[in-house]
Amino acid sequence: MTTTETKTAIQSATAHFKDKLAGKLYKYHCDEWDIDIYYRSSSSMRVESKIMSLTQNGKAADALVESIILKALDQDGNRLFKETDRATLMNEADPQVIIKLASQLNNTDDTMETVTKN
């Protein structure tokens, strides 16, 4: 038996996901804010469930901001925004930029022309 054959189903599932999370960062340049924002093509179900829950409860704007807070990273993979930035993003940032950025961060199509590999 090979190593792969001896893995349990849960070991295979978690190993695959760890590889995705450790993979490359994608870069998006936000012209309006003049910053580079990095993100991964995947996130945990815990992160996705927070966003989905807000959306399902009719809080689309909150879901967009939550996406940015949880998924926007710097070039080292650290979060760009803190939980305490939520109110500022909700009240003092351009809604069109929020929508555009959240859409980019939630897009998992790695072949998009606007995505530049890091």
C-alpha cells in the first residue's frame, strides 16, 4: 500500500484543504484605495458560514464587509482589517468599492485576467 492508500477519508480531506490554504496568494490592486490586497482562492467553512448566514438573514451589506474583514490579506498573509474596522467600512467607505472588492475576494476562478499571481 502507498501512503495515500493508508490515509483515512478525513485525513485526505484535511490534507487537501491544508495544501489549498498554504498555496499561493492572489493579488488584487484596489485603484480607489491605491493598495494591493492579497487573498486565497479558498477559505474555511467557518468563514464561509459567517458570510452565508449574514446573506441569508437579509444582511447583504454586512456580508460584503465581513468578506473583506475575513479575506483581505497583506502580502505576508495577515489580515488587513480588524473586527473593529467593521463600523468604519460600513459607514465611511465607498459602497461601490466595498461591493467590487468583496466580489473579487469571493471569486474562486483562478483564471480571471484581473488576478495577478504573487
